[in-house]
Amino acid sequence: MDGYTVASKLREIEDLKLTPIIAVTSYAMPGDREKAIESGASGYIEKPINPDTFITQMKSFLPNNF
């Protein structure tokens, strides 16, 4: 099962519908960001990650109550 399928399946579970899902990938192809969001991801970050900004990037995809 790939990440797109995992995100889609998680969104089918009522208790997880609002749980943030952030796709972090090194396999970045044109259209991947859109595909991840359409599959249910709340955000998308491409590798290589910058350790100095990664936490801030992750937080930017979270609702204020997380």
C-alpha cells in the first residue's frame, strides 16, 4: 500500500477525518503534491528537509488546536 492509499483509507475512518496527514517524500514528481492532497493529505513537504525549518513547516499544516 502506498502513501496515497494510506491517506485515503485513513480519511474513510470517521475518528480520523480531521487528523492531520503530512506527506514527506523524496520521490517528488510533477503532480505529486496535488495527488497527495487529493488523497487526503493535509500538507506536503519534499526532501531533503531542512532541520532548521522542518518543525515550523510541519506546524504550518496543523490546525491551531494541535
